[in-house]
Amino acid sequence: MKLPRMSVAACALVAVTAVAWPRDSAIAQQPPNIVYIVSDDQGWKDVGYHGSPIHTPNIDELAATGARMEQFYAQPMCTPTRAALMTGRYPFRYGLQTAVIASNHTYGLSTEEWLLPQALKEAGYETAIVGKWHLGHADPKYWPRQRGFDHQYGPLIGEIDYFTHKQHGVIDWYRDNKQVDEPGYSTTLLGNDAVQLIEGHDTAKPLYLYLTFNAAHTPYQAPQDYLDQYKTIEDPSRQAYAAQITAMDDQIGRVVAALDEKGMRDNTLIVFQSDNGGTNNPMFAGEGDMSKIKIPVDNGPYRDGKASLYEGGTRVISLANWPGKIKPGTVVDGMIHVVDMYPTLVDLAGGKFDKNKPLDGVDVWPAIAEGAPSPRTEIIYNIEPFRAGVREGDWKLIWRTPLPQSVELYNIADDPYEKNDVAAAHPDTVATLEKRANELAATAAKPLFLATEFQAMRDRLALPPALPKEEWQLDGAD
């Protein structure tokens, strides 16, 4: 059975040439402000408009008056998703496909990649990141100010205490490359900075604000007044988790109000997404010991969660809102991947694609704004030496390669909750998707996480490398 597929080359060509379709003339004359908001480890159901009892009135209002992207896919974990957004390219192309950059790791997102803030800055934007980075912290060359952001505020690593802003006793809180020690709940501080940035913005230039909350990542912490809103929840982790999300929602409301007051709202595209599915396995909850804590996240009907290739780990909350440009109440059910946001936003900004490497993303603006069919026909959930997840059309393959290998096949249109593995009944489809996974794996960079952990193991054992460092190989990576 031959499945329809858009090749990587075709995807790149569409992304580059997508400006050919007619745009609203107002966009060409005045590029939109872009406020891109990312929550951290938020469960698919843990938002009001998906039926959660957690209070998220501001997010709900953006969804009701904009477009809900109900087949929006991210990578299974934090660092890979953020890298995919920044590059428009799948993380397996530059070694960030496996796990996350831990606080003791020294690598980062390759400086050979041309990032979204760099492309937008060249298009005339003021660029700012307020919040979590998680794409390299050990060397300043990886930091946001060196990667296209005019302004930076918040943490560089993946997990901090919400009140002390520390991890392993070290403060991870920075403003424009300088460590700062200041009191306050991190979510509120990030909201304060975003509002101040908008209030002081020179509207002669468009603004790109990348607002990346560490909520609702572990540790589960919230101010008492937010905890008090959930007194009826007996489990302390679920109570704090709910409180974290409501605290974040309040700050999003403040940001929207600031845009209104500044007269920027009508020409501002707001995008909101979670960076991956919510955590349901303590192993992937964070760097602290979570073994005795009940994980409070709810991914609704979707299978599994963070770090898995199932829908619960990769299909995430997402919406877009732009008054007058996106029809209120739009439900986008076509496939969109986070890599698509790079070409979509650069096109809207009137930017260029002359410095980035070949994109995996495609321009999906007509799908978001008009409910047109998504041009995306393929989703690459991930490509790693030990597993792969590939979807073409409605067919999704999950292939675990360590012996004994296992192969699962699902028809996502008929079975979005992945309850019925039909691999045995469709061997030709399995073979086609395995072939595609192998094609991509042949081009993949070695996972930097595995290389780092391998070296750490050798250091602990005090063993010299068996080969010169540049010749190291990981089984299955070449």
C-alpha cells in the first residue's frame, strides 16, 4: 500500500514559497506583533475549554474568540519542542531528539542553526524572551541574547523552585545575561516583566514576545491565595498543580490587557501551547525525587504522557488568536506540528528564508486563519536510535528497536486514543512506515544526551575512550 507523503524537500519548498498565496494587504503593510506563550508539562485536559475544573478563563476566552488547534503536535519533552519551534526543524537533525538538557549538561542547541528570533529581528522586530529557555546554559554562546533576542528574563535551565529560583542550591534567574537574585513567585515575575515590556514598547516596530512559563512543571508550588481557590482538592499535588495553572492564566490575562491598553491588541497574533503532553510517569517529572508524589496531570482520553510517542505525550493544547484575522470559534482539526510555526510566523512577518537550514515546517496560516485543510500529511513524532514514531495520513507507527523489537500501528482517525494495535492486519503499511523511519534515521545526528551520559559513565568508571572522541559511535546512530 502506497501512502501519501510530503517529502522533506517538498516541505521546505512549500515553506519557502508559501508567500505566493494571497495575504491580507494589511499584513504586508504592517507585520503583526507576535506573542507566543508556552506552558510547561500541562496536561491536554488541564484547561477549561477541554472540560477541566481548573480555572483558566483567560486561556478559554482566547480559544473561544480564536482558533483551537486540536491536532497540534509537539515533541515528547521540553528541550526538543523548544528547539523545534526555534529552528522549524525536527530535533533529530541536530542531536536534541533525546530527553532534555539537564542542569549538569554542557551542550546546547547548535549555533549553526538560524533561529526564529534571528529571522524576526532581521525582519525588523524587537525580540524578547520572558521565561524558560532550556536550550543551553553552560556556555553563554547558547544563551538567548546570543541567539537573536534583544531582551531576556527568567531561567535558563529546565526546572527551578518557584520561589527561590534555585536548582541544586544555585540561582537560575537571569536578566540580559546577568544573574539576578530577587524575591517573588516566578509566574508572577514573568507576567510583570512581560507587561512592563509591552508598556514600554515602541510601536513603530513590531514585537515578538516569547513568553515561556515554567508552570506547570515540577515542583508543584503556588502562593497561598491560589491554593485557597482549590481547598476542595484533597491531594496536595493536584491542588498545587491546579493553582499553578490558574496563576499562569491570570498572568496571561494581564498580558492581553496590557496589549489592549497599549493599542496593540488588534494587530497582535497570540499563540498558546504546552511544550509536551502532561507528565504521568515520575521518571520524567523532573530532577527531584517524585517517587512518593502522586502525579496530578490529566491528559484526558489520550494515551500516556510526557516522554512517550503516544498521543498523550505529543498532542498538546494549542490555540491562536488575532482579532479580525482569525475567525472566532474556529476548530482546526488538520495536523500541525510545532516546526510549522517557524515558516508560518516568518511569512507573516515578511521575513526571509535565506539563512536557515532546510525546514521541516510548512506554512499553515490558511489552516489556522480560515480553517483550510492543513498542508501537512506527515508527523514525525521522533527519530532516536532506540525508537521511532511516524504518521502518514491516518496511519501511525510506533517502532521500538531494542531487542526484542516491537511494532505498533494505529489508525488515528478511527482510534485517536490508541487502544487497538492493528499492525498484524496491515503489514504493508507497517513496512512503508518502517522504511520512512529508516530513511530519516540515516540522516539523524547522534543524540547529544546519550553521548553526554556515555561520557559521564566512562568518567565514573575512570575509563579512557576506546576511540578518539570524534570517532565515537552509538549503536544504531549511524
